[in-house]
Amino acid sequence: MSTAISPQPAKRLIVDSHHHFWDLTKNYHPWLRDEPPIAFRYGSYAAIKKNYLLSDYLQDTTRYQIQGSVYVETEWDPSDSKGEVEYIHELRKLQRLPTVAVMHVRLDDKDASEKLEFHSSFDFVKSIRHKPKANAQPGIAEDGGMKDKAWRKGFEALGKFGLRFDLQTPWWHMKDAQTLARTYPNTSIIINHSGLPSDRSKEGIEAWIKAMKMASDCPNISVKISGIGIPKKPWTAEVNRHIVMTLIQLFGIDRCMFASNFPVDKICASFDEIFLGFEEIVLDLTDDEQDKLFRVNAIRTYDMGLS
């Protein structure tokens, strides 16, 4: 008699809304190549100063079925404004990921509109990220970069080309983000890395919640829940539960997306440690709500053309 083999459990279907690839043997990324290293919120990033390609990503995510992904710009050589999108264009001819991309254009450049038009000519480019100037800590009166007139002019041009905007800025500039979203209600803004809640003190979390509430009041702002590792602490559900659930409560499940931020967040934990932590945190959500968080919302937000 033959013995029946129990089927393996199906791998969870994921769309990763924020990850990177880089090939340091071919392309120049100042922050990954130059010395001394820049100041970084996770401390030393020496471990990721090496190639990170599709084969590496698939090895990290081997327990999951990656339906699609969003490549996010990697602070490419600033003197080469076209090189990164052309690199991703060539990659996509050879491999199925990434599905879409967030590219970099300096919005305060005089020719920002022309650069946006060039990037929008690639149908996989769905969004632009240009980190606006930010104050080093809360409580500084100096204006952030989102108030700069030249930067605003570039931001305004996004709508003309049907582009979204990925906003990476610390939480103390969310008032500016709220103003930006209300001024340009037809431009979708996606907050990166949860608004950077690195200060987990009682006072720090209270201020972060207040700031993220301002952003969540704007229906054209959504958020990627990622980049929430804490230096020298394991990535656990216990450490990050309050961050994840607060964002879901503020923005609603339809405006939240899981993202790995790999390989950067690999400094903090493995993909399994991060993802299993997320699954534990959202265990009480319905299957449909979890599917929105881990897959469906990214497809819709970035118009990925996936079922």
C-alpha cells in the first residue's frame, strides 16, 4: 500500500510594496560606495554594502509567493538622472520583478518637469521619491523642504504626468504633508517607513501618533508600514505591535501596505522574522483584511495591473 503524502501548506501570496536592488559592480551609489559612511538610523550599514539582486531577494523570501513588487529608488549617482530608470528597464526584460517602480527626480531642479516627463514614458514608473529637506529633530522652527517654492513647483508637475509621490520624511513634518495633500488632492501621496517612529519613549510615540493623525485625515495619503526596526533590538511583534496597529487604526486597512524595505531592513532582521511578526500582530484581522495589507492595496495604489 502506498502512503499518502500530506500536501504542503500554500505559501502566502505577497506583493512587496517597497524593496531595492543594486549592483555595485556596475552602478554607482554614493552612500553604498563612498567613505566615510553617512549617518543612518539603524547605525552601521556595512552588511548591505554589497550587491543585492533578484536571486538574493528570492532567497530571502523563499517561504512566500511574491506575486509582484515595487522597486524604490536607491539614491543613485546624482549626476546620472536617467541611469536608474534605464537600469530597471533592462532588468525587467530579463526577470519578472520588479512589477513597477518608484524612481528619483529632484523636484527642485529647474528641469524637473522634463525629467518627470522622461520617467513617465516608462509604463512601469508609477511614482517619484525625492526626500524633502527635513529638520534633524522635532521642535526646530526652520521650514522643511515641502514648503520650498521650487520643490512645490516640481511636485505640482507630478499630476500632469499621472505620477504618485512617495514621501519619506520624519513625523515632525507631517503637518507639511497634510498641507501638501490638501493643496494637491488629486495627487496620491504614499508615506514611506511609517513616518519614521524611531523614538519609542512615551512622549515620542504620543507626538508621532498626533502627527500621523494629521496625515491620515487626508484621503489621498496612504502609508507603507515598514522601516520600523530598532537598533540593537530584535524585530518582534511585541516591540512593533503598537506601531502597526496604530497606523491601521488611523489610516484604515485600505490605506496601509506591508513593505519589507529589503535589503535595508535586513540589518534589523530576516524577512521571516519581520513577516512572521507582522502576521502575529494582525492575527485578529479577517483574511480579506490581511490580504489587503499584504497584497491587494499595493496592487491598487500603484496600479500594478495584477489580479
